[in-house]
Amino acid sequence: MIRSHSLVSALAVAIALPAAAWADCPTGPATDGVYMTFPDMLMRYEVQSDGTILETETNYKDGEVWQHVMHPTGLVFESWELVADQVVADSIETVTYSTPLPDIAPNSRWDIEETARFSDGFEIRYFTEVEVLSPTEVGVEDCSYIGWPVNVRRTDLETDEAWVDAQMYLPELEILVYLASADAGERPDIVPPQTISAQRPDVSN
């Protein structure tokens, strides 16, 4: 999928553990959006009325903007590129699953088959394994949360190539934060978020 091109070994990943300073920390479901900054991009997460998450990533270097509609485990339903706030028609990717996706829960593990379909008609099928680990304390900037590490391992059913995405679900905000990917069996190069806010930060510099 678009957000998972660089391929990751399954690890429980904590983001960081600074002291809490709750005054400016987003709380409650992120229905009005939550922003996180990373070294190379700005991320916005918004919880939709159906429980899915709309993730918007803006790359600092080239200004590319991508959006993904995803399940709380990070499994994507649809992705597209935005240019001037318009969807680029030939960038659309849709993903379907062999069975309905279960609700996210800590200490759970399940598998499913997924089919990614691109705008040109090309398809890729994966065997996908999802593991949600035990709750752990995590932090972003001066904000502390309880997080559920989520590891998603995909195996291409044609090439047998496998990789894992390392992620963190924050149940208080109901958002899923992507952290790293790598080939199966390799250690991911975790890139934690630098800041979190309810308002769009100034990233002009």
C-alpha cells in the first residue's frame, strides 16, 4: 500500500516517555482532528463518524499530500493523493478484506486476506497478520497517553515478500500512529513524533 512501501519486524514500540503536562494535550476522540509533527512531515488524524480514521500526511520537502482512510489497526480502506485540495484520480487505491475487520483490542491477534486495487486495474493480494500488544505508557512531547502497540505483517501472496508495520494506537484519542516499517526479520528504524496539538502547527520553517 502507499503508506507501507518501505518494508519491518514485529516489535512492541513505545514512542517516548516525557513527564505529562496535560494543559495543552489533546484529549478525547479526535473528531475535530489532531496534528503530529515528524522530522519530514506533518500528520493529521481525524476520527470519522463510522470509527475509521482519516489520516492526512503532508511532506515538507515536496509538499505532496496523501490521505488514507483506515481501520484503528492501520489497515487501509482507501488512499489517494491531493493536489490543490482535489483528489488525483489515478492515485486512488482501494483495499477490500476477506472478512469484516474485528474491533481493535489489546492482547489480540488475528489474520485476514486483503486485496489492494489501483486505479489502473492492477491488484495485489496479501496475507495479513495483525497483533495488538499490551497497553503501555507512551508520550509525545509533554503529553502522556496509554498506547497499544500494533504490528501488521503483510506477505505478498504472489512474491512471498513479507514486511511489518510498527504502529501505536492511542485509545483516548482513537487514532493510530504509524512509526516504521522494515523487511520481516529486520529491526525497524523508529521515527517518533516530535509534537502533538489540536491546532495545526506552524511548520513553515
